[in-house]
Amino acid sequence: MATPTAVRAYLAERYPDPPPDQSWVNECFAALLSAGLGANAPSVEEQYLYADLGACTTPSRTLPTADDVARHTTTIPGPLIVQIHSVMDVGVSAVHLKRTLEERRDVLSGATRIRRMDDDEEVKEGKVPPYQRSILSLEVSDGRTVIRAIEYRRMEGLALADTPLGTKLRLRKVRCLKGTLLLTPDTCEVLGGAVEALEVEQGEKFEAALASRIEKARNNPVAPPRPAQTRRTLPIRTARSSTVAALPPPRDSAPPRRAAVAGAAARRAALMNPPSDVTIDDSFDAYEGFLDDIELVEAAALSQQRSQPQRRSQRQRQQQEVEIIEISD
């Protein structure tokens, strides 16, 4: 038969930091015995995943401190267990998220009035609109100290409104930039679980966060548009030879539009795949810089896609007109 000491050793091996609290393990073990349930390591582990880390563990030894944040960039070796306190998608506008929230609320409230939600057909049939998915920003903690985290690369186990608050994450070799954890599938493992007390407040906190983002956007003035650049035109030449001589020699590099797209794409690739020994300067912002580069790439690519078909169709019409003229002559 398992003992509380053996169960704690089992938990400490799988979840070493923050260390499991022996008194909590003893109480959980006794509660399972009195309820007639299996008092063993897997049963206590399940209770651990659905408990608040502040109640079932002792303080963490590796969570970033104020000194770590002052160094701007550091790495947490781990394994470190944290729980999610909030989830927000910073890559989608707050107005769009609020609209989706209201649509989901209307669908779910209507289903509750008509069918009392006896099953999940409303969700299975896709009638509840999903939130648009981009880049998630989280607040995580060891049960005592809350720290920010951002989805540096997409995490398949995390989703807005689907991931319960209190979900446990196992972090290994996570980079910490200015007090923000950069999460990737290689450094973050979703363990599951939840915390009921956090889930109860989830809806109210999510709406408050959206309202704060919308109010901040209203108060901040919109940046003025960039001034239009004057186009440089070449002088009219009467002789073909003089025109050719006046033009600069062809360059091997890509056109300015493609160069801008390639440059933005290269910056985005550098952010997505930073070398292990890279030193990030003080002006880098994990949120705004990353999102700005994505917007530059998407805007430039979209502009290029819109302009290319039009130019191609114009060239085709010109060729057809030339062919018609040649045949008529």
C-alpha cells in the first residue's frame, strides 16, 4: 500500500519545482482514504493538477526574481511547474474579440433557453463562433508570484476560452526577456488541470481586460499616415541610344517592393528562431516588435498580390492589341 511519503516522492520526481508540500499530500491522502477512493500516487497526482499551486506546494526556487528581470534576458533551466491565471490574444483586436464574445454569449444563452443545454450539439455543430487565433499572452505563476508569458511559437494545447484557468504547464529551458517568458512547444508542455476559484472569475476578468484594451486604443492618438513619396521620372529622350545610356544598369537585387517584403520576412524569421547565444538589446519589445513585423510582412505581401494580377492583365491586353494591329496591317 502506498504511503504519503512515497506519494510525495513520486510527485517531487515529476513536479520538482515548486516542491510539493508534504502537509498537503498527507491531507489529500487521508481525504481519499476516507472517501473510499484509491489513495495512491496517480489519484493524488490528479488532485494536484486541479489544486492551486499556492496551496499544494512550497515556494519556487527558480522563478525569475527582480535581479533576473534587471538583466533583461535570462534562461530558466527548469523543470518548473506554473499555472495559468489569464489568457488573452494580443494578435487580434479587442473589438473583434468583444464582438465574438457577444456572439458566443447570444448563441449559448439561446441554447440554454430552448434546450437547457442537455448535450453539446450546439458546440459540435459549430454554431458557437470560435475566437480568431493569433498570438496568446498569458499570466502564469507558481501559486505566489505572477509573471507574464507570451506564445513565442504557436502552442497547440492552448486556446482562448477553451483552456481552463489553472491549467498546469511544465517549463524547461525557457528564455525570459524583460520579465516575460517566451513559450515554445520545445520549452513548454501543457499538463492539463484547472483551478475552480480562477475559473469562476474568468469571464469577468476577460471582459475587463477587453474593455481596458479598447479604452487604451481610444485614448492613444492614431499615428499620422506616412507622406506620399514623389515618383522620380526620367527625361524624355528622342534617340533610343541616349535613352538606354541614361538608364542605370540593371541590378541583381530584388525590386524595392520584394526587398521590403524579404527584409520584413527575414526579421520575423530572426524573431521566431533566435540563436541560442543571441544578445537582445534593450530596445526590443516582445509584443510590439513581433506584431509590427508580422503586420509589415502581411501588408506588403497583400499589396504585392493585388498589384501583380492587374499588371499582368494590362500586359496581356497590350500584347493582344499589338497582335490585332499586326494582323490587320
